[in-house]
Amino acid sequence: MSVNEKIRLIREAKGLTQEEAAEKLKMSVNGYGDIERGVTDIKVSKLESIAEILEIKLSELFELNEKSNFNVNFCKQKQNKFYINSSAAELEKQLLVNELKDKELTMQQREIENLKEIITLLKNQPQ
């Protein structure tokens, strides 16, 4: 996989549009698109900036390949959230954590509704 393909893949995994990436890099959308399409050569300084906005190390752009431990996991999508992890086990762990957080939020919302109901009942009680 070429560097430009890796940039596109990671950008998409991070949920960034080309427009957002171009804006963060202070360049035109067409110029950024040319980078992702491999039409233009990329200077190291620009690669450093791209790695920074993608929140990865510059070296990871060159290390990413099918045999590497770094996996971009699109198949594990939940509620329109994408995850980039160092391994499938890390991905599973993150999905479990998110699932537990979602359950906790649901329980807290139910508790809030119950408390609101109790408050209403108490307010309506004769003094």
C-alpha cells in the first residue's frame, strides 16, 4: 500500500473529510486531493504535518502494510464510530469499553427519569 493510500485510509478512519484535512494543513482541497491520489510528490515537512493532523507518528505512514501489526479496522464499525488500533485485540477491547459506557449511560438516563418522576410525585403530594 502506498503512502498516499495510507493517508486516505487513516483520514477516513479518523472521520475527517478531505476539506477538513486540507483546512488543517492550510492548503487547497484540490492540492490535498492530489496528495491522496498520488498525483503530487510530498515533501517530508508536509508528511510530518499530515501525520500530526492524523494523530500518528510519521514513521507509521511508512510502516503500514498488510504484514504490519498496525491495522486500520473498518469492519468493526459501531454507531458510525471507526477505530484505529494497534491490533484486533485492542479493537475488541475498545468496542467492549464503549459498549459498557453506552450501557452505563442508558442506566443513568433511566435513573434520572425515575428521579424526575419521584420529584413530581413529591411536589404533588398534599402537605
